[in-house]
Amino acid sequence: MDKFMDSPWFLRLTALALALFLFFSVRADQDKSSLANVGDSMGIIRDVPVEVYYDNENLVVTGVPETVNMTISGPANLVQTTKLIKDFTLKVDLRSMPMGSHTVQIQTENISDKINVELDPATIEVNIEEKITQSFRVDPEMNDKLLAEDYELVKMEVNPSTIEVTGAKSIVDAISFVKVSVTGDNGIDKSFEQKGRVRVLDRDLNKLNVSIEPEEVTVKVDVEAYHKEVPISVKQKGKTKDGVTVNSLTSDEKMVTLYGPRKTVDAIDQLNVDVDVSELSGSGKQSVELPKPKGILKMSVDKVNVNIDVKVSSEAETDTTDEKQDDDQASLPPSESGSNSDNAAEEPSSNGQEPATVTKKTRKFTGIMIGLQDLDKSFTGNIIKPSDGLAAITLTGEEKVIDALTESDVKVFADAKSVNHSGEHVLPIFVRVPPDVQYEVNFKDITVMVEQA
């Protein structure tokens, strides 16, 4: 054995074996390094859009993210090219799926098979629902703290007043509020217009993902000085002539709106109007100027017509016949008063002879519909008193005239031209009947509930 190891051939073989071992070890390390340089390259592409394919005319899909993050690995040259060009597509194809909830994978398209792809998320939960479109009224809102002192919001109008909302049926059914907010600087003291974006919310005030048409609307804001509506109280002033008794004094306008500082307006509960009765000789109508209280900036009306109903004794009536003929205000048109029965007295004939006997007749009409005239188109009115909206009227006149009357000859209505805000309003009624017919109605005013149209 010692001789063999001392032999030159042993040394030669040992050297050869070590040389071969070293050669293959270095070659294996080089091969591993080369493979690592080619296959282990990795890159991340963020916010890659996801395309969804479905019947978008009739269906709505929820649950698909707009973008996902994408991690790719593979040959370095392919990874770098993919990151640079981004000519691939991420998609979710739902065209063959029925309505309902589904778990689906996001698919890749036009990307090399040599690249490994990982998506975050790779699997998603989607819901396919019926698409519906529904109209909703837009409600404006504004913080009252934006108003200047002693000013208040009268009304807000939205144009267009309704919008079209399109989305999944479950989401549209969950809509509780459709609002547009009005913003501005503090101290608003005049009316203005403003555009605003519409917000669609559920009952918890969460914004809903729906399509809105139009997305923006115009809000018209009416601002006025602080005001309050107070009743008009007609008071008798002076002493009547002998034989003249005042039955009633009523104003056509039952209410007046006062504008001014809050403290001043709130201190006034009613507005008194004095009517001088010392020169009255018969029933009629007078125009009376309303007194403006101290501190009030303006009033909704400056003058009112006062209906004067008096009873004149036969002696006083004879003494004042000439005065009645000269005084235009003592003639009360039958269509403008709750009662004109005092005009039924017969006048002496011009030649002093007794007039021919005229047969009088009284007839009562019930169920006459009360009309509402001249109400602004931005409001709707509903008569709440009387609850049935009907009037009863008693007519007196020449027998043949009364017999010929029908319900269509009798008109009972209220004038609503003075109404300028929502709420309850007391309005006087007017009656229109043929000439020479006297009437009495079962009430002189009505209560109307006015709302925004």
C-alpha cells in the first residue's frame, strides 16, 4: 500500500480527480447564477383597471373593484416589457351569468405564458341586479344661521324640481333623501340663485352609488325681512246718525303681513283699523288706509275695503234717500259681500206714486262648490274649513227671477291673490249672483291650507 501511494501514478490520478471536482463545482455555480438572473425578476404594477362585460342596458353589477394591484415575475426582459407597455387586460366576463350573487375570478388577457401573475384581490364577490330608473323630487336645504339678523327664509325653489336616478333596484329602493345644499357667506339679506350638486342618500345619510340626471340643479332662494301675519280688526269710530244702526264692519282682507325687526313685529298681535260711522246713511263699502305701526318697515297691503252693514229705520231712510243717490260708496255690489239683504227695500217711484206690487220669493241652494281664484301657480290650496268645501246660500228676489235660477247662476269663491307663503290662511268669500237678487251665505270666510306645488 505504501508503495502504491508513493507511486507517481497515484499522485497523478489524485490530482486529476481533484481537478475534475473543482471544475464541475464551479460550472454548477455558474449555471445557478445564470438561471437566477433570467427567471427570478419580479415587478409590481399598481392600480390596474378592471374591465367588466355584462348587459349594461338592463343590468347593474356591483362588487367589481375599479382597479387592482398586480404582481408579475418571470424572465427579466418580459417583466420589464410588460411593466413598460402595459398592453394586457384584466377583465370580468359576466355575460353568461344570471342575476344574483356570484364569486368570480379576475381574468388576464394578452399577457405572456412565461410570466407568473398574482392579483390582489384575485377573487371577488359580485351581485347582478335589474337596472331601473325612477324620478325623485329634489329637496333644497340651507342653514338658517347664514341669514342676516331679522331676515328669514321665505321659500326655496329647485329647477328642475325632479331628477332621474338610475341604478340597481335594491339601491334605488333604499333611497330616502335626494337633496341639494345651499351654501354662502354669513349675513345673507337678499334673494339669490345658486347651482348645486344633487346628493342621493339612504336613511342613514350614506351616499348611494347611482347615476343622476341631471347631476346639478339651480336653487332659487327667496329671503325677506322678518315678518308675521296678524289679523285685521275693524273698529267703529264716532257716533252714528239717529235711526242708523251698525250691524257689522268686516274687511275684505282678514290678515296683513308686517315686515320689520323681530322684536317690533312680535310685539304686535293685531292691526286695528278705525272706520268713521258718523256720516253713514246706508250699507256700502269703504276703502280705508291701514295705519303703519312705529318701527314697521312695510306691510303686505296699505289699504283694505271695509264692508259696512247697517240697519236704517224707515224714517231715517226717507231722510237720507237723496244722500244715498249721491254717494258712490254707499252702493254695495251684490257680488262683493257676505249679505246684501238690506238692499231689498223698495224705493219710491220717481213720480211719488206707490210702486207696483212685486211678488218676492226666497230660495235656498245647498252644496255650492267654493272656488279658489288667483292662487299663485307655485302653490296648491285645499279648503279645510268648511271641510266639505261647500256653501249654502239663500237668495231673495222677484219670483220669476228666483224660479229661473240654477246652481250654475250662483258663484261662491275666495280670492287668494294675497297668499305668498305656505300654511293656513283665512280668506273672505265672495258671491256672484244675477242683478236684483239678494243673498245670504252661511259663513263669510273660509280656511285654506296652502302648500308648495
